[in-house]
Amino acid sequence: MYIRFDEFSIDTLQLEFIIKGHPVPVDERVCLLFSLLIENYPSHCNKQICLDHIWPDTIVSDMSLSKLVSDARKVFKQAGCSVAIIQTVHGRGYRLSQELGKQLANNFVPQDKSIIQPISVNELSLEQGSDTKQPKYDNGAKVNRQVSTLDNDSRYFSIKLTVFRNKLDALVREWPRVSSIFCSIIVSVVVLYALASTHVFDHFLISGHSEISEKEIVYSEPVDAIGRVLWVDDYPENNSVEREFLRSQHLGVYSTTSSKEALLLLSLYQYDVIISDMGREEDAIAGLKLLEKMRADGNKIPFYIYTLNATEELIEQVRLSDGQGVAVDSTALFKQVMQHF
């Protein structure tokens, strides 16, 4: 189905763009992004929703999404399309630009739903005594207007049906996570109720201390830890396996999600190694900037970049910034990190 704007159209089924009447080859993921933004306008879509919609069942960095948006803007600009297409909602995600949103609303506002009235005989009669014998009413134009109204209505309900189908698909994709959260809440309530009913909990409230054995306490780092690692990544769940491996090697591993928090922690505590991702939020080189800031402050703690794509230029820049290395897989990362302990 085609969704038409002033300067271009998008075919949501064939996943292609028509700019100034000509098909323009683009990454089909750009079409998926546009469909999602159109579906949710005027609301914005956060980055995780975009990532799940465009790369389902795949773990990717938000750098991929930022690059996709940048590439889409370049394609439209090179094709001579001057209108802004995607608005960045800083710190939250992306939204269809306001100008396209207005065009979308204008294109799909239903017209008057009046029923086509039968044409009377009088309307078809010709003026008597007229040399030109023109009809009193331009019935062809009237019929054309009525057909145009029906066509607009058909397209309006078609887009509504597509939006509903997309929302239903999104609900199906999100259902496992929603049901998991719901089950976790139920289990937590049951456990708290059971705990509140026990003698141990009553004694805890009266005496002011717990009878739970100190041996059962789980510490943030092993008692016999041989070192401490600070891991900076805005999606720490992507590195849970790697962090657990380092803990199994008797290392204390601490996570933070931003360079600002990392610098604060470095000013308060001692760490032996820093591991950072490359891109965070809208900053594609956040990890490199953190390294340069640390070195400018005189901090010489070993620093490694852990990323999906390591180019020769990136490796060289990390070296020039006095970093220790770049790793793209866990094996290479562990080999480099463990040499410091």
C-alpha cells in the first residue's frame, strides 16, 4: 500500500520509496523504520522499540540505528528531497518530522461520507432553445468528485487497517517479555506473603536484625578478588556472560552505563582495568572520548574498547590515545584483560 507525501511516497508492502516519480533503491530497513514512525506518529519511538522492529531477535548496538537514520537522510537529500524526514528526540528516540506528520494527517482525513444521490431527470435535461444545448449541470465532474471521495475513504481505512495490523504484530512480539514480567510480579508477591507469615520474619521485625546466616550473603566481588574491573556500557545485559566469566577468575566486575558515571566512580574508587563500548546514545565515539578524558586527567589505568566492529583506523586511534587495545570477541578480550592480573 502506498502512503503519499508531497515530495515522495512509500510502498509499505514492497518496501520501496518513490521520490519525484522515480523508484529509489534504499535499504529495506529504512522502509521498516518509516513504517514504524508513521504508525506511532505523533508519539516518538524509543531506540529499543526501533531496534526490536528493524532487527528482530538480534542484539545490535544503537550505533546501527543512528547510522541507519543518517543514511536515510543522505539518500533523501541526494535525491533532491528537501523536506525534513526524521526528527531526533534527544535522549529518547526518533519521530516522524512535524512537516511529514502534517502531510500525513492531510492525506488521510476522511472526506464527507454523504451517500451518492441518484441523478434526477431534470438534471439531465437540456436547456430548451439553446443553440449550444449544454447540460444544466456538469454531471461528469460531480461523479468524479464522488468517486474521488470514495477513493480517499478507501485509502484512509486501508492505512488504519495496516496500523492496526502492525500494532497487533508488535503486541505478539512483546508478549513473552510482558508475560515474563507479569509472572515475576506474581511470584514476588507470593514470596513476600510467605515470608511475612514465617516466624523468622516476625522475629526480624521485633529484634531489629535478621537471622539469615552471614554465609549466605552474596558480595559484589569475590572475597579473594585479585583485581577490580569497571565495565562501561549502556546495554550491560549484552555483556552478562563476559562479566560472569571475569568474576569466575576472581575479579570484581562493576558496571555503569555512561561516561559521566564512570569518571565519578574513578574519582571515588580504585580499578585495575577499564572496559568500554564504543558508541552510546547519540555519540558514536563515546568510548574513545572517555579514554581521551581519562588520559587528559592523568589517569593511566589500562583501557580496552569492546565493540562489534574494529577497523584499522579505530585500532590506530586507540593506540594514539594511549589505550591498550580493541577487542571484537570475548576470547580476545579475556586474553588482553587477564594479562594485567
